[in-house]
Amino acid sequence: MQIIVNADEHETRIALHEKDVVTELYIERHSELGIVGNIYKGRVLKVLPGMQAAFVGIGLEKAGFLYVADVDVQEVHYGYESIFTPEAEGGDAPSPVLAVEPHEHDLSSPSYPIEDLLQEGQDLLVQAAKDPIGTKGARLTTFVTLPGRHLVFMPHSTNVGISRRIEDEAERERLRELIEAMKGQDEGYIVRTVAVGMDPPAFRADMIFLNKLWGTINERFEAAQAPSLIHHDLSLVLRIIRDLFTDEVSRLVIDSPQEYHEALEFVRTFLPHLKDRLDLYHGAEPIFDHYGIEMEVSRALGRRVWLKSGGYIVIDHTEALVVVDVNTGKYVGKHDPEDTILKTNLEALKEIVYQLRLRNMGGIIIIDFIDMEREESRERVLAALEQALKTDRSRTHIVGMSELGLVQMTRKRTRESLAHTLCEPCSYCEGKGLIKSASTVCYEMFREIDRLATKPLPGRKLIVTVHPSVAELLFNEEAASLEHLEKSLGKRVVIKPDASIHQEQFDLLTM
């Protein structure tokens, strides 16, 4: 695998290149930096008992959203006593006090009401778990996590977790015992996939760094005014190096000298054994063109994706879910129709998994495979889909196949999809993907003129300004209707084509 980085003054684009195929794309615009991983001193703006959630101001245009499940009950009640109790000196207004005392409820109960945990005006240490997406604000959590190279530090936990991608049970047990013996009593950690085979010194370096960082965050929290940013996560390039630059990566190529030198310093500090795999691109051709990535970016924005067999898939992304439709297209097979359908579905599912990763689509996903009569064919497709999804870094879950033959699944979504990052709703169709036909506009215009004809109209002629496509229809197929209209009005009707007007619009003017 190779990691290709294109960085300029406007945006940074990073592609994961596996077997000469782009499998993932990361784009960060400097004017629209993502906030996932950032830590804020937030202020509760509104508590919503009916939704068991709260809006928390963190200094952005949209307030963040905090669900009750993302509120650490123990931390809210017992941590930060200096924050949630009145000031001892200074004469300033006291910081907000909790609405209830800890002993009033069973704090371990999952049904602990949010109105008893939070109140308006209260200050909280929160971390962004998801970027603002569409009309929604950022998803927040009080369960702060600080990722290092080999470990993720959980200051509000005492547990030790192991990455689900580490499948060897003996290695999982070794890592768990090792971290349990090394960690402090009030510390929790998740062991990352890259930690396989690592010895204590690597983990000790992570622990020292992350504990020091956590102490700095707490100091900043106490000194800062809400709402404000307390800790900014690493840049996209350094996050990719921290999270994905492993022994499996043969090369990491960067076309920006500045980003290259920053990355080199980071790698020398934390990953010295990989520094020889970091290269600065010197080619005259743009780096994404050189590696054939620019074409893949354009392809990832298309609604229809053709398969090698001649079949195709159609991808529609709505606010609530992603719908994928599989079609045989030009592929008709040779003998057995069921075999043709099965082959198309098996080919399609690989492309679907690839497109989900490439486009970073998440949330609820519905896949409409071509109907299969045999139960064994349906089971084979589901099994192949599960296997293909194992390459996906985002957490996925297949619910199953419905009675209508639709496969329902979910994919964890933490940032905007590629389409939302690169595109905006069409101002012409207002995001519908459809506009009224010329015939529909023509008939709407006739009805509007009929309404006007019920009242005396001044002037000797009626000027109708329409889009050229509507004008063409009026001059040809609807010429007879236009003539009848002139007779009923007793006026001359002049059709004026105007390419600058929206196809769905028309203007009527009497002269």
C-alpha cells in the first residue's frame, strides 16, 4: 500500500493506493477544517428531556449535540469539583452547580435522566466525535479519548480494550496483561492494531506523552472561558501518519516541501524505522495525475458506476440513508438466468464496498441486489458481502436481507462524504435531481394565462418570456394551442426565448 499526499495552500488531499487502486480518499480544506478529536470547554445551552440530549455551545456556528449516553455520569458528578462549585474568591459569579446531589440516583443506571445531569449554563469538557454534517451540529461526548501511536488513552475509564482487528487470541491476551501491569489505577487504554508484537518501551513512551497531554488539557480547561477550543487535533497529514503509516505501507509520497519536512520530523520522533519510506515528490506532472488518482476522484462523484461485465450500480445519497441499486445492464449471460444474476450481484458487491470506502458514505445503507430465487444464492451473496467488508476500516454491520430482497446495513460515519465535501446542492433543481419538463411548464403557463383572461387585460399583445426548450415546444408541437390562445384572448401572443431564465419559470407582460 502507498499513501499519496497532495497538499497546497487551499486544501490537502490524501489517497490510499492499494494494488494500483485508490481505496480511500481524505480531503481537508484549510477554510473548512474538520473538528473530530478536538476538545472544547463547552457550555450547555439547552437541555432536551424529551430527547434525552442537550445542545452545547463550543464556539462554532452550530451548537454541538450531546446525547445522555455520551455523558460520563461519574465524571460530571465527581470530576472537576473546582469547575462545578462556587468560586472561593474573586467576587465573580459562581460556576453552575449540579441540579442534584450524587446520592439521589443510581449512577450506574443507563436511564439516569439528562435533566438531572446537566443544566443550562453549565460548563463541560467535551470532545467532537463527529463533524457537523448537513444541517446537524457536531456530535459531542464527555468520554474523552487521546490517540497515541500504539495506545488510545481513556482518562475517564479504567478498562483495557484491544482493537477488534487484532484476531490472534494469544496476542490479545499478551497485550491486555502487559497494559494492565503498566497502567495507572485510574487510567484506561485501547490497544491499537499497530501495537501487535510491540514491547513495553513503546507503550511506556505513549503513556508518558498522553498523560502529560491530558494534564495540559485540564490546566487549559480551568483557565479558559466557555465556549473555547482547548485542544486541537493533529493536521490531516500527521493524523494519517499516526494512524495508517505502518509496516504495510511501502511508500508515503508528499508533493509539498513544507508538509514533507513536518512529516519527516514527526516520523523521526515517533516512527524512526519508517523514515526511509517517506519521499518528497519532484515530478513536473501533478502528483494525483501521475498516480491516476484524479480520474478516480471524478469517477467517485458519478451516480452510475459500470461493472466490467456490463452491469452497473446506481448510488443515491439522501439525508437519511444511502440507496444502491444493482442492474444487469448489458450483461445477459449465456445459459442460466440465475447464474447471470448471481455473477452480477457478486461482482457488484465488491464495487459497492469499494465505492462506500472511496466516497466515505455512512449511516443506513440499503442495497437492492437483483432478485435471486435460490436461497443458496442469497446466502452466498450475504457471505461474500461480509467478507468484502472486512477490508473496511469503518465499523459496519449487516442487518440482513429483508422479505423484499433488500440488504440492510450500517456504516459508521464520522465525517462528511466525498460528495458533500466536493459538491453543493444544484441551484437549478434545488437538490431534487429533477426539473419540470418543458411540456409541464408549457401547460402551467397556459393555465396562468387562462387565469389572467378572467380579467380585462390592457394592451394589444401578450409577451411570454420562456426558456428556449419551452419556446421550441410552443413553436412546434403546441403551435395549434398557441393559435387557439390568441383567438380566445383577442390579442397577439409573442414568444420570447431567453436562455438566462430557469426552465421552470416564465414571465408574462402585456403591451
